[in-house]
Amino acid sequence: MVLDVTAKDSNGNELFKAEKKYFEIGVDTDRDMRYGAWQIKEIIDLTLPPMQTQKEQFLLNFDSDTEEVTIDVKLWYYINGKSGHVVHSVSETLEYEID
């Protein structure tokens, strides 16, 4: 699974982009099995636990003259690494007053 976060200004210019990847326990990014203790720990640290919610925070800094930002968040599920489907998406527009 991949969590994709993007922030754009009112003109469509990209201000921020980040992603976080989650993997199946016991499978690395190349879809190979891993058995070393340090490798298993690495995989578990990057794994989304089943039937649980994982909260993520991203710190977004914008220029002081930014009046409006649209933040798009998409959660992708990849079956084979290349074919992905969006399983959840949220889009929110934040408006700021500039004094």
C-alpha cells in the first residue's frame, strides 16, 4: 500500500509531495522473501498491521503569501507492484487570510 500526499496552490503549482509505503510481512520491495533478523525487523517497521488504523503526520510549510492550498491524500493498493487501485481518497482546500 502507498499513502500519497500532495499539496497544490490555487494556480495548480505543487507545493508539497510525500509518500509512505507499507509492505507485507516477510516480503521485501522486490517481492523476495527475507529471513535475516534485522531484515524481518525492517519489514515489520514498514508493515501496516491488519485490522488496525495507522496515523501519519506530515509537516507542510508554505510561503507567507499563500492564500489557498488544496491537499489531496490517496491510499493506493498494489496487487503486483505495477497495477494499483485507489482504495481511499480525501481532498480538502485550506484558505488563509493574509494581513
